[in-house]
Amino acid sequence: MGLFILEKVLNLSAPSPYRDVLYTYVTLGTALAFAVFAGITVTRLERESKLVQELSRSRAELERKEEMACHELEITKERMLKISQLGALIGKSIKEEEVYYKLAHAAHVALSFDRVMVYQRKSEGLVIVEARGIKMKDKNEEKALETLIIPCSSEAGAIGVACQENRALIFASEDFIPPKYRLKPPFDRIRAIRSRSFLLVPVKIDGEKYARAIVAADRKYKKADVTSDDLVSLEILADIAATTLARLTVEKKLEILATTDGLTGILNRRTWMEMAEKELTRAQRYKYPFSIIMLDIDDFKRVNDSWGHQAGDKVLQTIGSILKKNSRKVDLPGRYGGEEFVVLLPHTRGEVALSVAERIRRAIEMANMDVHIVVTATFGVSWFDPETTDSTLDQILLKADNALYQGKRLGKNRAIASWDISTGGKDEGEKGKLSHGRAPEHGENPGDS
């Protein structure tokens, strides 16, 4: 357009030599203007191209991060689902040892720890009750681990501190472990419990000063550090375990209240009768004998009248303790009512039960009852013989009761066998002077409890 106008001007007014010069200048100026404009356009296009490339890279990076986040979310969802499922299994436990078994399994499977150990706090200290992923080549170390008892104090390093202070601890491999948390001799010699990066999580129950148990976990074989996410996840499982243990504790207390005599701590009459009926059914089915010892405190009314009911309660408590001390784990001592007690002895023939009754009689006679008279008791013994009788529980109890009152008539403080009542019990005084052991085939100490 500029050249066109210029041509019109030159044609009209400029002399020919000057017109050519002007034309040349105008042409060059126009070309220069176009060149400048073109340069600006190229620069802008280059800048826009770079911006597009940067945006594309940013978008790709964001898409990658989004994909990774989604993947991590899926992993987290899967992990939390496993935690939820295994946590529900922990919550269904009916025994304390079952809780620890499932807790170790859940930490090993759901949280993918290489090694997991559960230390239960007992009266003597922390004891390993469950372990997963532990590899030991040394048999001596294996034995040492099985018998290991760790104090619930800083003497044992981090494990003891976690128990004593009832709090979780996490150590990454790059962390410097302060002296307070390092394993102390002799525990530092057991390689199986050493680790550079590990978690310690307490199983905490409200109202208890120390941890009920400690869960230790690491990724030693993967040579990977534990993380804060691992800590949170393991604490979730430990909290579920703690809630379950608290429930079991309450249930156990309720069961004790419902099944035991509150004063003596042995079975109450209702529970004893139920368990005795079950024992009779088993004995009839599998053809084995059992015996029943019944005892009654001699002149118990005189104790209450002379020294008061508190003294009488003390006598009852002492006799309950004597019965527990002289009973095996399989025996069933119970308070039958008032000052009467019973003991059922599975797999025990009558003559052996009679010797046990005599041992208990002498223990009562020698016991310090905190009253100013010697307390004694009279015993009646009967037994179920699967080869010769098909008696009911009431019939067996009646035989023991009859034998007991035969002993009362003969002067008290003695043990009478129901099968000897026909003889008037004339030999029972001599038998009462003997002290026999339990049947050797039982292989148990009557004092075991």
C-alpha cells in the first residue's frame, strides 16, 4: 500500500532522477518494517512454543504424580482393608494367648514386616510369646530366646523403656540410638532381637501403669527403614488388641464372680454341681473312676459364737486355701454350703482319695486359724467305679455325706470311707494316721495348682 501511494505521488510531482531515489528509500524502509515485524512474530512464537512445552511437561508430571497417588491410595486402601479384616479377627479372640497370636500374624501379613515379636508382661518380666520371621542358625541362641526374660525397665534398653513408660518408640536406621535405648548386657548378645530400624508399640490397657505387651517389628531382610505410617498402622492393631484384652479381663472377672464363692475363692455350689455332672458323664462314657471328698468343719458354730463371724470367715478362707493347695489342676474343690466343702478328683480311686482326705484333714488341724482353739474337720469319701456301678451324682454325694456323719458319730476329726460304713468305721482311726501319696499313674503332685 505504501509503495502504491508513493508511486502516485512520484508520478505527479517529482522529477525523474529524484523519483527513483525516493522510490528506492521507500522500498527499503518498507522491507525493513516487514523484517522487524517478522522478527517480533518469530520471537513471540518461540516464546509461546516454549511455554506450551513447559505446560506439557508440567501436565505430564502432574499426571504421573496423580497416577502414583492413586496407586498409593489403592495400596493404602488394600492395607487398611487387611488391617480391618485382621483387626476384626483379633476382636473375636476368646483367650489372651489367641490375641497375641493374631496380633503377630496381622502385623506380619497386613503390614508386611519381616520380623515381628510379641513380648507379654508377666510377673517376672517381658517374655516372648509370639514370633514371626525370626531366623536363627545357632541352637544356643534359639534356646536363649525361648527362655529370655526382659525387665520392664530401662535396664533392658528400648524394649524395657517402651514397657515401663507405656509408649511407642520408632528408630530409623540413620538415627543415633541414645544410650538409654540401647540393649544392655546380656540381652545385646542375642542377635535375633537386634535391629537398626525398628518399631516398639505397647498394648496399653486403661488403668494399667505398664504395657500389657510390647510388639516389636522391623524390615531387616528387605533392608528397609520403618516409617511413621508403619507406626500408625501398628498402633491401630495394638489398640484393637488392647480393647480385646480389656474385654477378656472383664469377662473373666464376671465369670469368677458367677462361678466362685466370694469368701473362699473356690467354686460355688451351683458351678461345682454343673461341672461334677459333666465329669460323671465323661467318666461313664470313657469308663474311668473318680472320687468325691466331702468335709464339714467340726463345731463351727462354737467358733462364730466365741470369736465372732470375722473369725469364722477367716476359718472358711483358710480351709478354702488348703483345699486349693492340696488339689491338682484337674480337681474341683468347691464350697457346698455353710461350713461344708467338697472336692471332686477325676481318675482317682477311692483308696487314693481317702489318703488325700487324710492329708487335707491334717493340714486343717495344723493350720493357724487366728482363733484360740484347734479347728478340725470330718471327712466322708465316696467314689464312682465304672466297672461295678451306674450311680447318679446325687447317690455318690449321699454316700460321701453318710460317711461324713458316721465320722461325726465316731468322734469327729477323721476321714471315713463310704465302703467301710458297714464295719462301723472301726479301722478308720488307724487309716487316718496314714499319709498316702496320690495314685502314681496320675504323674501329678497334689500340691500343684
